[in-house]
Amino acid sequence: MTVSAVIPGSFDPVTLGHLDIIGRVASQFDRVVVAVLENPRKDGLFTVEERLELLRTETASHGNVEVDRFQGLLVDFCAAHDVDVIVKGLRAVSDFEYELQMAQMNQRMGEVETLFLSTNPEHSYLSSSLIKEIARWGGPLTGTVTPAVEAALRSKYGSTDEADGG
Ligand code: PNS
């Protein structure tokens, strides 16, 4: 029996924290689907296509990871894609309250379980929002995103400035 997990998120853009979780989940499950939310109410910095492309590039080394997009409810995506469990990374206690609420609601709506993985402490302070803020002002991004994601961020903000020296 194949056990499949979904890692949902906005991934605007994917960070090293996300990639750490994806790699660790890929080593525990037969199949992993990274699902990018298409949110019609919220424009991201990156288009959904750009996020998918960056994710596909950065997860290409994992043979059991697929990257997909979804609209609407995550439980409907799980049902349509034969996903057994939702996996979320928890960075801090502050993440927990909302994540618990969503996990319980998803359990109730779709009978899909959510498993939480603690984020590697090296990445526990990372968030896509903070990274965009730093990139916007040309700040250093070393240790937060991959070189390809950094290049994409620098190009979005119209800067070729290697502010962090690499
Ligand atoms: O990276 P994010 O923005 O924190 O991810 C949030 C996400 C995509 C996991 C969450 O917003 C979600 O699952 N949205 C899909 C809509 C849905 O199913 N809502 C009900 C949750 S109980």
C-alpha cells in the first residue's frame, strides 16, 4: 500500500525551511505532493506558475515528490489525489493555535489526519514574508533560500546587488 502525504502552502517563495520539511517528509512517505494554494483573494509576489517552477527545481532530487496546485478546500484536494495525510511544519508555539484549528477542521470535514513536524531550529525563524521584506531592501539572504530562489527574488525587486556577498 502506498502512503501519500501532502505538504500544502503558499510557497511565495519556497524557503530552506520548507525544503527541509519536504526532504524529511519524502524520506518517511512513499509519495509526497507539495500543493501550492491558488488564492484568488491574495496576489503573491510570485505567480503560481513561478512558485511551481521553483519548487520543481528545488525538489527534483527527490524521486517521490510531486508539485501541484490547488484551489478551494485542501480536504477536496486530498480526496481527489489519493492523499492520506497532511503534513505541516511547526516553527514555534505561535504557529500552533491556528494549525491546530485547521487540523481539527480538516479532520472533521474530510477525515484527513494532520501530522506536525518540528522545524529544524536552524530554520525556525524563517518565513516567506520576512524573506521578501529583506529581499525588497537588498538585504542578505544567505541561509534562507537557495541560490535559484535568491536570484528570482533579486530579479523581482529589480536588483542585481549581491548584498550578502553571494
Ligand atoms: O503557507 P500558508 O499560507 O501558511 O498555507 C496555508 C494553507 C494553504 C495550508 C491553508 O490556507 C489551506 O489549507 N488553505 C486551503 C483552504 C482550506 O482548506 N481551508 C480550510 C482549512 S480548515
